[in-house]
Amino acid sequence: MNGNELVSPMRLGALGAPIARTQAATATLLVAAMSAEVPAIEPYSAARCGVLWDVDGTLVESTKLAFDATNEVLTSSGAKAVTVDDYKIGCRYTTPERFNFHLGLPEGSEEGARLGAIFDETYVKRVSKETAGLFPGLERLLRSIALNGHPQGALSNACGAYVRAVMTANELDEVPGQRMALFRCALGADEVPAAKPAADGLLVGCKQLGIVPATSVYVGDSPGDGKAARAAGMKSIGVLWGANSEAKLTGEFDVLVDDVPALIRALREMMAPPNAEDAAGYRP
């Protein structure tokens, strides 16, 4: 048969079964390939898109509380008091390592751990709205985020008892019969596998809240906060009202903000539903 001849009906019938089998096999392979190469896309859900917050310098103004307690512990142990600037530099560390830093001791020193424990016991008892109150404008924002259905939590390099004391003092936790919690998890460095800038604490927080890291946001005020968010695969916002300057934070966060209105705009952009119709009327 040359290229110009037509296949006879009898010949076509004879070839039909093999052709059908070949087409079926090809279709099966294509479906399998598509299933393997195209991951399932999770539909947008506010409940899966949350916000985790750093505490000191981000949510609350607690500089005087922690600075005074730090010097009280240092001087009572015979060490020199530190300046406010030195205290702020030390805030990048967990509490035991912060005392090692102030004392010039090596990382992991037992003395740093001992003084850190005394510090925790001292300043947790002094937490109140007056000593660790929310920065102006944040309470309304936190309530708005909650009303939009986004879970919220806190992660600090301070101890967990302090974080929960701050939540209670600012009425962000649940009191049965009185109020619902705005924050559903409150974690300290002593309660996670590794402190910031490691991702561990943020991933624990995301799991507790039931949120997806890639669609959620961490808000902080230190370079370590931005590094932790990046390591966890989260979006990040750095605030400039905390312990660090813009120069120190540049390049560590997805965006920097210098006031609460700018923070609201950044959160709205990062957390709004991808569908234009869903996004209509979205007001975090």
C-alpha cells in the first residue's frame, strides 16, 4: 500500500483494537503524569492564613520592665549594670544567652542560665498593662484580624510564662464565661526545639494554629525575626518602633513599616483572598 491508498474497512477493523489499546494506554500515562506534576491547590481559607507575632518591641512596649529587671539581677550578682543600648542589643538572644552576652561569658554558660532563671521569675510577676501594654492602635487591629477569621499567635525568645502573662495582662487570652481568645497560641523559646532565628518555633506555632506557613505572616522587630520567618517559609513584616533601626532590618523582612496604618496596609496586601470577588470588602 502506498501513501495515497486508503485503508479498507476490513483493514481498519483489524487495526482498531490495537489502536484503541494504544490510545487508552497513552491516556492513562498522561493522567498519571499530570497527577504527579501538578500539585493540588488548596482553596483559600482565612482559617488557614494566620498571623504570628513577636512580643517585646512588636506587640508591647516593655523596655523599662525588662531593662530594670535586667540591671536588678546583674547588680545583685555583683556585675555592672548595662545601658539601654546594650540591653537592646542583647534582646536578639534568648534570656540565658542575653545574660552571657552582658557578662562576656561563653554561650551556654551556667551563670547565664542561673541569672536568666532569676530574671524570668522577677519580671514575669511584674507584667501588667502598665509595664507591658500594647502599642497604640494594635488592639483594634488584632480584633479586626480575628473578626476576619484569621488565627493569631505569639512567639518570643523570652520564656513562655512571660508570653502568656502578656496575653493575660492585655486580655488577649481566653477566660471562660468572660472573653474569647484573640491569640490561640503563646510560645516562648523554652517551649520550642530551637529559638529564633531558627524556624522551629514558627513551625510549631503554625501547627498549633492550623495555618499554612506559606500563606501566613510573622510580624517582628529584630533581624532574627525576619530570618526565622524566611526559614519557615512565611511572609514577614518588620516594624520600626521596636529595638532595631531600619538599617539593621533592611533586607531581613519582606516589607518594613513605621506605623500601624502602614502595618494594616501590608497585612491587607499579604493576606487578602487571591480572588477579586472574595477580596471585596476585606478589611483587616
